[in-house]
Amino acid sequence: MKKILIAATLIGAFAAPAYAAEFHVMFDKTTKKCSVSKTAPTETEKFSMMGIYGSELDAKMAMHGMTQCKG
């Protein structure tokens, strides 16, 4: 029983950070292009936040559907 508890704890410890990942879609006002980043933009004059997504694939799919990102 002790081995199962230790194994479950280790699995949870390694899996939890994967669920906490955030991917940000940002619009660069100077180049007029969108990008995906793991960190939020700090230069609010240069970047507009377009959304926060749980996976990089979700962020890229959403980015392709945004009108500002098509240009």
C-alpha cells in the first residue's frame, strides 16, 4: 500500500505543472503580427493581449481564427 501511495504522489507532482501551463496570444502593434508566448507581455504599449490558453495547440488554433492575426 505504501508503494502505491508513493507512486501516486510522484505522478501527481510531475503532472501538476503540465496542467498549470499557460500560453498567451499576443498582437505586436509595430509589426502587425501575432505570436504565442509562455509569458504575458510586459510592454503594453507594444503588445495587445489576445487571450490565454491551456495548451500551445489551442493558442495556435485560436490565433489562426483571429482577424488581427490574419494579416
